[in-house]
Amino acid sequence: MRIVVVAGPGLVADTALLESLTATTCAELGVTGGLVTATSAEEVRALVTGAGPLVVALPGPTPEVRALIPTAPRTVVWYDLTVEPPVDGAAHLSGRGAWGLVWAVRHAVHRHRSPATRIGYGPHPQQWGELRLPVGTAGPVPVAVLLHGGFWRSVWAADLMDALAVDLVDRGYASWNVEYRRPDRHGWDATTGDVAAGVAALGGLAADAGLDLGRVAVVGHSAGGQLALRVAADLAAGTEPGPAPAGGAAAGAPAVRVALAVSLAGVLDLAEGERRYLGDGAIPAALGGTPATVPHRYAAADPMARLPIRVPTLLVQGAADSPDLVDVNRRYAAAARAAGDDVSHLERPGDHFDVIDPGSAVWRDTMTAVDRRLGR
């Protein structure tokens, strides 16, 4: 398997650095690949249409090249180093700087090796989930709903959870990797409503896809950990987090209940995180204010404030992660136990991204605990 990375004209980046990132990531994934620098829109067009099924293209600022993004083959993954609006209908990532090339290459390889079915749960282009089903598994299968993190900012997207989605399918789970509108562009209520609708959409998929709605784990990473615990608490309480978009759950579809909420390095104390200015002020930026100015949002969204959530919970934390996340996960575990919740706390060697790396020891320990809880 070979991947071609195309650097468009006018790209502001050191090509030797991009080539090094490409080579390192290809070696990590067990594929071959290299960087090609294009000098014109026609050269980019020829490369993205003729280089094979695995192409990552960095379009750069040239308008003629950018016009190719929505018209190129859907197999092409486009990546902008700078923050750009999403391009509907294209596999388009942006805004993560040079490091984002690593994620773009990973995304291209994962979607080629393990194709997913993208299913909309609402009318907006960002209201979708990617469903992967295990092969050769008899009977209804357990489901892992994946909620990505990224401090609720739009530059981070569902591709962060690709590797876990593929690994879960290999373990006999269905994976439902949910994309949602982020609050920096759409507001907090859109985010919470989308997550709720994305989870509810499983009810309409269950019969045809062979999903066991009695064994649903909601798995969130970082900011997604907060979203996972919040949606689990809402479902347990029978409350609605916000207006759900049309198309979320089919009429008459069975309701979804969360059997296990899994937080991977989750942001689980929003009030204290706001006071500590976590993520350079990411929490008040996402929620639209502070606990003093929008107390109702913190009361509904803050996992610490929602205790007991009355859903079995697994907290997973890398000991080499941010000390603030280590601290909040330890405190949340203690507070949840004191409130009467069924909570397990795994703190293992590793950093913020080891917890979403299928090759890491901490992920293997995580899945041992998930398997035990869901009867695998």
C-alpha cells in the first residue's frame, strides 16, 4: 500500500519537514509513501486523479487549486495547515498546523483499510456518524459510540477516533463514530443537541445493522469525555439536552440506554477547569460564558455537578498527561464513589493520546474493562 502526499503551490511550510512527517507516519502505519510538490493547479489535478486510491492533498492558498477540493475523487483527503471553513462533500481537515499532516495521513489509511458507512442523523453537513460492523460475528453485537475531543473546537474532528473505530470492529464491536457541530462555530446548544441525536440515531439502525442496544458504551476522549458522561446522564434521567435536529431518531425506533460511559482523559470538572483556564479558556469559550454568567449550562454540562449520573462509568487517564487532567479524574472518581455511582478508575502510564492508541497498554487495559462490563 502506497500513499502520495501532494503539496500544492504557495504552501507556506518547509517541504523537508512535511516529507519527514510523511515518512514517519507511513512507517508507523506500515505503508510506503512520499511527498510530491506540485507547481500548478493542473499538476495537482493530475496527481489527485491519477496517483491511486491513497492521496492526501495540501491545497495551499491558490484559488484554482482550492476549487478542485469539492470536485476531486472522494477518496482524496484534503488537509489545510491553516484554519479554513469545511468543504461539504469532501474529506477535508484543517487548522492543525504541520502536525495535522500526520492525522490526515492516518485518516486516509484508516478509511481505506476499514471503510465505514457514513449516515446522516440531521440535515447539517456535520451531523453524521460513521458505522463500522464486525465481520463474521453472529447475533446482535455490542456498540461503541465514539465522541472525539479537541476542546470543543472545530479544527479537531471525528478522524481523531478512526484508529479506535477500526480496533473496536476487529474486537467484535460495532463502532459508531459521531461527528457533531462544535460550539465555536455553531453554539453550545447545537453541540449538545447533536450528540444526543447522534446517540439516539442508533435506535433506527439497530435492526438492520444487528446492534445490541442493551450493550452500548459511549466512549469519549478529552472534551468528548465530558460529552459522553453528559449524554449518559441525560439518557439515564430521561431529560433532553437541547433541541434535537430532524432525522436524529426514526419514529418508533427503540430508545438507546447507555450500559457504560467511558471517559478517556476526560474534562470532567468544568467549573474548576474554567477557573484554571484549561485549554487557554476553552471551557467558557465553548459554553458561552463562566459559571457566574451561564450557570444553567454548567449545571447541565459539568460531570462533577451532575453526580450521581447513575450510569456505570469507566475513567481512563494517562499518568503522563496534563497534571490538571490527572487531578480532575482522581477527584471525579472519589466524588462519584461518594455519590453512589458505579465507577472504575484506570490510571496507567501514558500521555493524552496514548489513551486513543490501539497499540498502547492503556488501551488494552481499557478494553479488558469494557469487555468485562459488556459481557464480551
